[in-house]
Amino acid sequence: MSTFLHLNTTYATRIADIIGASRTGRTTTPEEFIQLVEDAASSLRFSALEEHQEASEDLDTAADELRAATRSRGTDRDIHLARAETHICLALDHTG
């Protein structure tokens, strides 16, 4: 099951690498993790590479799902977090 902690632990460093930020050893709140995802999406948005533009769209969707998860409970929250993880993985695949 995906949780904010799981997503942060698993993906924050790789997402931070997209924007050249350091996240090693730093725990973040759900809001800080969402901001990181949004920052990475913004940094890729105007890239000349189609793969980076696609990654930006996936990260935007992931951020939307993460925000929805903060407002949800139970199964709905789990669904939003799982969708967010899927889009984060797709974005990371696009960026290599």
C-alpha cells in the first residue's frame, strides 16, 4: 500500500534530481513532497524534449492525486496515492 512516507522514501531523491535539488536524508511532510513533485513538473514543462513534456504531465497528474489524497480517507486515500505512484513512475521512466 502506498503512503506519503513510502512515496517520499522511494521517489523524493529521484524527483529532486530532476530539478537539481538535494533531498538525501531529509524527511518531508506530505505538503513538501507535493511541492517537490510540482517543482519537478514545472522544470520539465517547457523542455524541447517530448519525453520531458510527457513527464511534466505525469507529475502534474501525480500532484493532483497527492492533493486529493490529503483530503481523502480510507480506501479513497489509498486509491489516490496508488494513482500518484503510477504517474510518478511513468514520469521517471520518461526522464530516464
